[in-house]
Amino acid sequence: MELAHTKFRVMLVDDHPERMQMLEQALAIEQHVIVARLDSRADLAIEVNLHKPEIIFIDVDAPGRATLESLAQINKLRPLPVVLCAARSDSETARRVVDAGVSAYVVNGLQPERVSALLEVAVARFEMQQTLRLELDAARTRLADQRDIEKAKGLLMKRRNLDEAGAFALLRRMAMDRQQKIGDYARALLSAADVL
């Protein structure tokens, strides 16, 4: 998800109407669009699917377990930048906030003139996290491919009496014939060998 513009669709979560109003005014000044106004009892995962915000902005006294679990679920299924402001926190809560995928966490000190800057920081940090996640997934895939290719080569060397180069060439040719990536074909070959 790439957020190239600076005007965001924001879902607000706050239990205090006067604080919510202050946030609404701060966001309106910067021409952000508020797509939902909720309290902390709302099921955030459902609301995200319903309203399709680009950012979630939560302002609470202290983040509750249900809120953090909802944010963790959103982070897995439909990752979004999240700004979480709390009046108080402790080290265990801070750890759980990070684990839930919160992009920006502010304790005891939200000022209206800083709301837009917080959104920009949250988006930048979110994009960085997403890039790192994609790079990690790609590295894991490459390692799995290498492992499975080596196993499939070993299987072909044993069953077809080939040397390593010949086994790799055969594996590559069979993958190309089936229009598959060599790692995917190696896994299919290993699965078929397990069945037989």
C-alpha cells in the first residue's frame, strides 16, 4: 500500500468527545478526510473493512488488550499505518503496542498542531516496515528455494545416476517445460517422490 499524497482518509478512535473534537479540528485544518469516528469498544477489524481508511488514529487513556489484539489482526490481514496516543503507558504495554504493528506511539503529550506531523511519521515508518517485511519474505523464499532445489538435485542424482550439474540441468529443464519457477518445481518433485 503506497500513500503518495499527504491528505489521508483517517479513522478516528477516541472515548472522549472533547478530545475527538480537537482531533477532528486538527485534521480538518490539514484537509484530511475522517471516514469514521469510533470509541475503543468498536471492533476495529470490521470497521477497517467497512470504512477503508488509509490511517487509523487512536487516542485513549491507556491502550486496552482488545484494541491491541484488533490492531495485531489488522496488521496481519490488511496492514495500515496506525498512530496511537495514550495518556499513560508502561514497558509491557509499549512492547505490546510495537508487537501490534503501531507505526507511531505517543504517550502523554498529543498537541493538535503535531497531528499532521504524526500522520506523516506513521506513514513513513509504516512504508519502511512494509519494505522490510517484503525483503524478509523474499529472503525466506530464496532460502526455501535453495534448500528444496538441493534436495531435488540429490533425489535426481540418486534416481537418475546423474552428477550435480546434470541433475540441476534436468531440474531446470523440467521446470521450464512446465512453466514453473525452479524452486516451485523442486517442491512439487519432492512431494511427488514422497507419495511414491
